[in-house]
Amino acid sequence: MTLKSFGISAILLVAASASASAQVANGRFQIGACTTHPEEAIVRLENNVLTFYESVCTLANPVPVDGTDGFSYTGNCAGEGQEWTANMFLIPLQDGAVMRLINDGNVIDYNRCTP
């Protein structure tokens, strides 16, 4: 097994083991406590578009992740003069209060914030 296929297998294993009871819904999410700063910790999800501090990813090709209410997406991203494609997983946790984002082997949990 190559290192690359091992990493992909690890991501799929993490995604498959997460449990969720609600779909990730549009909204504002933040790492840690919900405040207005730092902007780098905030992500917005609106109609399959993830907006980060200095980049935007349009999510396409949703595929359900077995054992969760989450989906795997192809993220068509742009920011800071660059464009790239990313394989991304969005998995709702804690009845939708947390959005788990798995991207390029990184797992980040964002807390849902009220508007």
C-alpha cells in the first residue's frame, strides 16, 4: 500500500466512523467559540459554497459517506490568485451543531454560530 493510498484509506475510515444525526445546513461556523474574530477561524456554507478567509470552494459531485449523514465532495477552489481541486468531506456532528471538514488529511471541527 502506497503512502497516498494509505492517507486516502485513513480519511475514509475517519469519515465512516463519525456519527451524525443531521445534514450540514447552510450557516456560519467557527473554530472554537463563536466570535467575530479572528476571521481566519470562520467558514460559511451557503448552497454548496464554502467561503473561507481568503478562499472559496464550490462543492460538486456529492457522494454519501456510509454510516454518516455526511458527503464527500469535489471542491473547486480559488483564492490568493490560485485555483485548485480538493477532495472534501463534510460531516454533521452533534445534531448539526458541529461541521466536521476533512480536507487533504486534515480534520477540523467547526462550531455552528448563530447569525
